[in-house]
Amino acid sequence: MKRIKHVTLVAAATLVGGLALAGPAPAAQARPVAAQPARHAGTCFNPLHVYESVNYRGAWKKFCSSDRYLSNNKWPHSNKKINDSISSVKNVDGCVWRVYRNYAYRGQYMTFYQHKSAGDLRNTDIGNDTISSLKKYC
């Protein structure tokens, strides 16, 4: 009878503990980190908005993560590639973004700190219609 109770208690503890038994041993756990906001499918945190025309006009696209090759992206409702056709940029939230003249985060770049923007890239060091990659730093 004692053996049956022991097996029943172990099985009940497994059900109550849920996934805790599948995790790493307590000694192997990493130090606690700051609480992160709940991430839901389709949610974009700290995006960068890029625009086809100056003054945030024309087609626009929201980037949620770094992109090494903007030639893989097209403007919404168009078949035109985003690569080398960005004229204004807006950093909407908290991360730092860098836009690069060349693919793979190479060449001249321009940094956008949180809540910074450039409504007209024609008068900047990177220039208008030259961006080929962008990188997010959080």
C-alpha cells in the first residue's frame, strides 16, 4: 500500500509542477533578468519606419528587426524594391537603429537614437535613396 501511495504522490507532484520538471536544475539556472513585456505573435517592439518620399510621405514600411539585404523587401502595394529608395526615416521608440549605405551593415551609416528622425535624407551624410541595410541595437 505504501508503494502505491508513493507512486501516486510522485505522479501528482509531476502534474502540479507542470513544466518545472523539464527545466534545468536549480544550480544551472541563469541569474534573474529584468521583466520583459509580454511578446505576442505579430507584435513589433521599437520599430523603424522608412518612407519612399521626403517628409514621411508616399509608401512606408515598418521594420521590427535588422535587415542585411533590403533588396529582399518591396514597398507595400508596389513591386518596387525598398533598397536604394528610402528618402525619410523615423525611429518610433526606444532602440537605436543604424541605416547603412551598403548590404550587410557595411559602408557609411547614419544612427537614429530613440524618437529621432530625418524627414529629408538629401542633406545628410548618407544621402537620399542610398540605404541598403539597417541594424537594430537594443
